[in-house]
Amino acid sequence: MTHKKPSISIIGAGISGMVASCYLQKKGYQVTVYEKNLEPGGRVRNFTNKGFTFDMGPSWYWMPEVFEQFFSDFGKKISNYYELIRLEPSYSVYFNDGKFEVPSSIEGLGEKFEKLEPGSAGRLRYYIKDAREKYEIGMHRFALKPALRFDEFLSKDIYTLLRRLQPLRNMEQHVNRYFEHPKIRRIMQFPVIFLGAMPEKIPAMYSLMNYADIVLGTWYPRGGMSRIVSAIYALALELGVTFRFNVDIDHIEVSLGKANYLNSYDERLSTDLVIGAGDYHHIEQLLPVNYQQYSEQYWESRSMAPSCLLYYIGINKRLDLNHHNLFFDTDFENHASSLYKNPSWPEKPLFYACAPSVSDPSVAPSGCENLFLLVPIAAGLKGDDPSLRAKYFKHLMSRLEHHLKTDITDHVIYYKDYSIQEFITDYHAYLGNAYGLANTLKQTAFGKPRLRSKKVENLFYCGQLTVPGPGLPPSILSGKMVAEQADQYLAKQKGVIIS
């Protein structure tokens, strides 16, 4: 009989799963990550075709300190893996009457706001001062809480902290207290657009994202967002983590309240602890029914953040675009209603266009443009088919051509679309969601599915459907938190006997 460090199985090689693997392997555990796809990264994967390199999912690099702290925990620097460049301008917003470029400094933005609304530059400084407080409290205090016990949030200054976060005020009220011009209001509300609800449903504490946007800046890792994946994966391998790709776990065996084996087709994999780093709903379905925490009724009652209709486009000419471009040239309320109030396919949607080749020529052939288009749509919509995707693509091309005053459609040399069905197939995503749960007050902290199972004592979760929520920085925090909780649990055990 011999004693050895417990084995830890992580289901999913997305950002949170790989981050968790790094921290746990550093502790000396035997960590194996199982991934259904052929490569790591989850939604942050990329692909190449015809000389173009397309990031498949996240394209905004905010809160660089979170990435820096992660690598610092292992004695590394971001510069050991990739080069970061700050974008200038941060992004552009297209309205009906033209383009508004958002500068990369608060002073520059204040000058532009002042031209629209006298006095707004001064109010912007006060707004950002408040947003900075919310950022420091939210990211440095509350976002690091696993929300497993109420006493995690008890402290002598809790009342003061909550008062500063203003959880009962919504983003619409908060922004409107400072600004009157509709363009300024829309720009300031933009960062919460993918949080899964109308601004009047999103707590004012999420103005912390304005601080992240305006002060901390919008960045880009040269070579593409997948450089983040490559960096974390390289670190995990260096630490000794084992990865197994093309392994789709289809059942978790539970005995006496503990997960003992993972099953993948004909393979039975022994384990001492499991971390579900894939879709939370899907991983729950891998358990026997009596060990599932949340019923289908529970999931149906949740408010989901949007899914997306995505297009990856190669253009054989250069376009007059910035790296990030938001098209708010249509009615915001109508599109938002189709997302959150009456889920349906939008008639004239807002959309986002990313042209990374503007900042990074390596992601497209010489003289060409790499274009990523995103239309937010409600999760779970029916009727997604090639003709519908073609209709929306034609609509987006028409609007792009109108604003850029140039032909684009005839210069498309590569085309790929991606939407709800692919999110389900590739990620087992519940209802084909792209951004997890809506970040409403009722679905924050204790309102999210638990990081640790209440029914299977050695089963933990991380990723966008649990705390702290969706996004690249939260996924890093989630992976770190689950690793800490798993380590604490295993430290209390007397050891695992392997015969």
C-alpha cells in the first residue's frame, strides 16, 4: 500500500480549467485536463484559412492586471509569452450621423464629450472616480469570494462597501445622473451590453467596467487573443499538467457521495476530485439524477446573457475601420427587447465589427483585412438556418458599405458563420449561450450556480456560469478560486490510498 497525492480531473481546457490546473499542479497534485475538442482554449480558440488567422470568440482585452497577477503567481511575466499593445483609439462607435472615436485617455474622451454636452468633461472625472472605487471594491474584494458562505462577505466595513457599490441603483439611472446627451449615455452604457439585461436591470456597480475601459485601457496581444491560450497552456505543460484532447466525458460515476470515475465512451478514468470547467448545466447532466443540484425548472427560470451570430470574413482589400467598431446606427431599444424581453430574431440589429489586421498585419495576407462580425441574439432561439444567416450577412454588409462608402461584398474571399448550434456542438453550451448568465442583481454571487457541489463532496465548478461570471478576467479569477477551494478540501482529507 502506498500513499500519493490525489489525482484531480478537470473537464474542459478553456481558460478557467487551464488556470485551475496550473495552480493545483504547482501544489503537487496529479492534474489531468480532459477536453472534447482537439485543442485547448474553449471559446478563445482560433483557426486559420487562406492566410487569415481568426480568433473565434473573445476579442476585448481589458483588466490587464488580472492577467499580470496570474503569471506573476508562477514567477512569470506576460512579456515571457506575448506582446501587449494598447489600442488608440480604444474603439469606434457608429451612429446614424457618423463615427465617434473613443480615445485611449480620459482627457481625450472628456474633450470629445465636452463638444457634445458642455460640462460633461468635469462630470466624467467624477464618474470615473466613482467607477474606480467600484472597481477596487468589486475586483479586489467581492470578485475573489467563492460565495459558498455568507460570512465571506462579513467585515467591519461591509456597509460602507455596499453603499459605495450601490447595488440597488441600476446602470441606466447611474449613467443618466451624470450625462444627458444620448450619444454619451450610449457610450457609457456600452460595456454592460453583453452582461445579459437592459441597462435598467444591471446593477450600477458594473460601472466598474467603465473604469476598466477608459482608464485601464483596451489592449491587444500581438498575434491574436489565442496567444493567451498558448501562454497558459505552455505554462501548464511546464508545470507538468497532463492534457488529453478529443475526450468527451459522458458520465460521472458517484459512490457514497463522491465522484469516483469519469467515463468517456469505453474508457473509465479513476479520480479523487473533479472540477467541471465546461458548461455547468451539461456537467450536471453527467451525474446521476439524485446527485444533480439544479433541476431543469431552475435552469429555465434563469435569465441568460445573449448568444451570438458570428461571421469570420476575409477581405482582399483594406477597409477604413479601427480595430474595434460598434454599430449603434439603429434602434437600441428594439434590439434589446428582442434579446431580453421578447426573445426573437432582431430586425435591424446592433452589431460589432473587429478588424484585428488593422493593428496586427500577421493575421491577414498582405493587402487584406481580417473581419470578425458579431450580432447579439437571444440564447435558445429557433429557426437558425443557412438562409437566415445569409440574410443577416447581406444586411450587415449593406450597413458596412454605407458607413465606409466602399464595396465590400465583392471582395470577400473567405466566409464562415457560427451561431447557436455550433455553441452547443462545440461547447455543450446551455441554449447555445455565448456569455453565460445575465449579471443581474439576483444572479450575482449567491445567485449563481455554486462553485462547489452541495451533493457530491469532491465535485467543484469554474467558468462563466458560476462565480464571478463571464469574461476573460473573471475566468482567470474563477480558475484560481476553484483551485483554492479544491486544495482546502483535499488538505482536510487523510490522504488517498492507492493499492
